[in-house]
Amino acid sequence: MQDWLTMTACDLGRGIGMGQIDPVELTETYLSAIDAHPHRDRIYARVTHDRARAEALAAQDRAKLGLRRSLLDGVPISWKDLFDTAGTGTEAGSALLKGRVPEADAQVLRNATAMGTVCLGKTHMSELAFSGLGLNPVTATPPCVNDEDAVPGGSSSGAGASVAWGLAAGGIGSDTGGSVRIPSAWNDLVGLKTTAGRVSLEGVVPLCLKFDTVGPLARSVEDAAHMLAALEGTAPADLRGASLKGRRFADLQNVAKDDLREEPAKAYDDVLVCLKEAGAEIVPLEVPELNDAMSLSGVLYTTEAYGLWRDVIEANPEAMYPEILERFRTGKAYTGPDYVAAWSKLIACRQAWDAATAGFDAVLAPTAPILPPNLDRLMNDHEYYVTENLLALRNTRIGNLMGLAALTLPTGTPGCGLMMLGYPGSEEALLRLGSAVETALT
């Protein structure tokens, strides 16, 4: 049963379907592993033992009757602590929301529950989801699976850690500027950023509504495809027969390769060699307008974030981690006309991006230009915190600003991910490409 903690979610689901794995035993195995783990309280904010057991029992009954609702029926997964859970605290990693207990599940949790997934509990996250590092002195900072002295990436920090440490078969997170992809990359997982507006945000604590997205952190591309389907209550993407032969990828040159550290640079170059050997064409690409778009991040993100949270924050600012408080308050510097003008410019940049990338199956870049930073240094060196925080989300933010679907895959080099940027709404096609890339890299 120990192997159950490292199997993919889909393999667990197949085992349930064949009668080889009992959903109740599987859930008890995960709950026992969670409760016995030395990092339990750094990864999980709350473990929903009773809910998990009830859902596992129902899955067991359906399996016996041949009435399973999906491949993931009976598979235990974790949920970032910004998804509302009826009767269970949802505090979004912030003391500002301490004691907040929703009356209803978020829509995506209702969908996934209807598809048979088992809710193990709520995972820690960056405060109000406004950091890519995963550092949270207010609640807890989960450990990175590759370096326990480093941060795990955020803001879906506990989601990534729960899967990487074998304490969930999959994790559900959110991605506003890279918050699914960074913890996925730094913990050697697959992470899917969905197109803004595709997956329901009902019952999800917001950060920036125009950029917020919901997506899975998983052990395989197949898992990500089935977890997306569970979130939406739909059929998963068909990954059969995926191939890289004749596929044309853009190798993004500007922005994504600026200040690229040695390990991510080498991992990325090695991946490109593998993709070429598998039959893909790789073409260098520059999109000058992308530089303009990146310069708009400050006004677009902080204005909306502060606008949504200003009254709550200013009623109790001392409850916040100062670095996150400062980032929110940056939004005070911009006016309404500044925000409107920035969106107008971003739309023009998106049109330029669409034109430049129209001939490619996907655009490739390193998921993060850096490896996970040291936790203690982040806590004691303000300049280091600012530099590493901005670099952590720099590449992933391209996908959010351009309004794209995006996928990160492990490269085989610990802490280094390959990011694939697809067209808006192209999740199924992107997952097929990702499946082919995954095969090429293993």
C-alpha cells in the first residue's frame, strides 16, 4: 500500500476500477500518511478526516455496483485553502480571514465531488495568494521536496507539497501569475494553468479576478487532464496517439531568458535537444511587444488586488506579513485612468502576441528562471526577497498577461520545469502536446 502514495491518480483510479484498490483503504492510507508526516502542519492547514472517509465509503459502494462516475472516483486529492468548503475553514493563508467558515463548497469542489474525488483537506498557501515564493510566516511555509531549506513555490505551496511528499494523489490550486506552475516546477510536478474564464471561480477567494484561474498540480499529464475534467464535470482530453513528429514550437527569446540561472538554462537546453530528436521543429522567436506587456504588470495586478482587498486590509494591516502588505499597498499609487490605459495597452500586446505565435503549436520557455530560494535568507534579506519574488513569477506571468493556457512539465533536472504556452482555450490540445513531450523526456 506504500506504493499507493507515489502512484499517479489515474493509476490509482484504474486500480479501483479493476477491484485491486479499495477506496476506503486508499483514503485511510493517505490520511495515516498525512497524520504521521513530520511536515503535516506545514503542508495541510486542515485535514478533513470525516469528509474524506464519507466520500471514500460512497466511492467504495459505487465501485462494487459498477457505477463509478469517473476514472478518479475514489481518488484522494487536496485543495488549496482558498476554495470554499462547507463547514470547514477557508482562510486563504491570511489572519485577515481567520475563523472564516463557508456554508457551501466552491463550484469546482462540488463538480469534483460529483465526479467521485475524495477531499483530503485544505493546503497552506501564500497569504491571499499574492506571492510566487510560497513563503508565509503568518500561517506556515511548506517545505520544497528538493530542498527542505528552500521555499516550495507559491502561491499553491501546500498543494504542490502535498503531492510531491506523497500526501495527496493530486492537488487543486489557483494561478494568477504562476501560482500553479511555480510550485509544480520546483517540486517536479505537472501543473496546468487554465485560460482565464474557463473554470468557475464561484466560491474561490479572489486575488485579481481578471487573471485568477483554477488548475491542477499532478504527477502526470494524464492526471492533469482528468483533474481538469473533474473540476468542470466533463470528459477528459483524449491523449492517445500524441506525437511530436512535425510539431512546430517557438523557443521564446526575449523576457523568458533574461537573467536565467545556470541550472534552469541547462535543463531547458537539454529538453530542446530531446524534442528535436523526437521530431519536433524548434524556431527561435522574439515578440517585442511582450516587453511592453510585462511593464504593465504593476498597475494591472496591484490595482485590482488592492481594490478588492483595501477595506479588509486597512481595517487590520498589522495582521499581514509586511512584505505582502507592501505589495498590496503598491496598488494605491495608480489611478483609475492608469488602470484603464494599461488594459488598453495589454489588449494591443495580446493581439501582437497572437499574430507572432499563430504558426506554432506552442511557445516554449523555462518555467522559472531561478531555483527555489533559501527560506531563511528570504526572511532576513529584503532585497533578496524582492528580487527572487519578482524573478520567480516573471516567466509564468507571460501566460497570464497574454491570456493563454499553459502547462509546466518536469525536465528531469530537480526544480526545473519546461513551460508550454498554448492558445486561449486550447487546454485539450496543449495536454496532448504535453503528453508527447512527457514521453520524449522519460
